[in-house]
Amino acid sequence: MCTVSWRHSNDGYELLCNRDERHTRNPAMSPFIQERCGVRFIAPLDGDHYGSWIAVNQFGLTFCLLNRYGWGPDIPVLQATSRGLLLMEMVDCSSVAEARHRITGLELERFRPFDLALLEPQRPCSLVHWTGRDCRVEQDGEYAKPLVSSSFDQTGVATHRRRLFSELLEQRNEINSALLHEFHASHLPLPSAYSPCMHREEASTVSFSRVQVAGDRIEFSYLPHPPCGLRSPVAGTMSMTNHGHLKFRCGLPIWRLRHFT
């Protein structure tokens, strides 16, 4: 269950993601720099299956996975492979084109239905839809912003959040960083299963992620609680140079990764 939005800039993009989960799920591990097949990437890890719902790699390619509800056959949870592990199988791709090609060659029948957003600089967001029976790839998914996933009421929640996004855009006349942050922290008209910052008895927004790619700079900011919260975020800045040296200092909730293409 997630809400995802993004905006493009002259030399990159910014992507925001609210992760909504039931309170019975184990807490996620905060983002850290990892490596797969020689490619460095930043991602948090799911506390139950150690996959992820969001990652950005050294090529400036972001992957964001949402559960898909109400489509096709639903494999029993105990028989299905965690969808977050699919993202980890993709994270070393160097471009959206490579990611689209790779996913069509995977045994997707292992996974329950999902939507996967793929974003890289200077190109529209690509979307991959797996219904449990069919895989459909859209090279331009800009129209679908914001992406919404809800096990509570998929149609109603998506309609409400997209209407709110449209109202904010009508007021601002442009999609900027302030609009995206206001949208993801919003409780309008009140905190509920329908608000972007989601709160209900069994579940809530449990974390907020922001990926920023600009030039040769990649930053991953993370809050292990809803964006409306006033508690302190995870403290720390992690950066990586092209020599692979890691540095860490306390104070900022940002992980930085330089990419060299």
C-alpha cells in the first residue's frame, strides 16, 4: 500500500513515496548503500522478507513497487514470492529500457499482482503492470501520477487522493517540491484510510521516502514514520565517492550516492 508522486527537473527528478502498512508487519530497516552485480544502490529493506519497495541505483534509476489489488488470481501469501524481492532482482539495471526488457523475462507467476514505476533523468516515468495473468508495459506513465495502492478500498482511495492532487495543482499551477510534500503529508479532509498520509485502526503510513537525482548527485531521504509526524527522523548522512569510500556523520536524514555513467 503506497502513494507515489514525482516531478521532473532540467537535470533530474524528485520522487516521493508514502509506504502504508498494517501494524502487524515488522519495522523496515532504514536505507543503506548496497551492491548487486557490481552496481551500487540505496534502499530500505522490508522487515519481513528483506526485499524493498523503493530503490535508486548509481545510474540514477529509481524503482518503486506498489501492490496491485482487485486484479487477476491472487496467489496465497504462503505460496507467493515477496514482491519486494522482485525489485531486488532488477536493481542492477543501468536504464529503464534494460529494466523493461529484464522484467518481461522473469517468471512473474511467482508474484502477486503489482505495479512498478521506473524513473530516470530526462525521460517519462515507465510503468510495468502485472495482473497475475498478463504483463503490460507503458513507456509514458506520466498521466497516472500520483500512483495509489490500497487494500482497504482501491477505487475510492485512488479517486480521493488523485482529486486532492489535482486540486493542489490547480492552486499552484505547477508541480513543484512544495506541492509534492504538502500532498504526501496531507490529512484532508481528515486523517483516514483515504488521506495521502493514511491513518486507520489496523494500518497507517509507516514511512516516507524522497529520492532526488540531479546531475551527478543522488540523495535518498527517509523518515521511519508518517510525514505528518514531528518526531526526529533517522539521523545520518551517508555518501559514497567514485573510489567506493564510505563516510558517515550524524545530523541529516539523507543518504547520498554519486553516480558515474
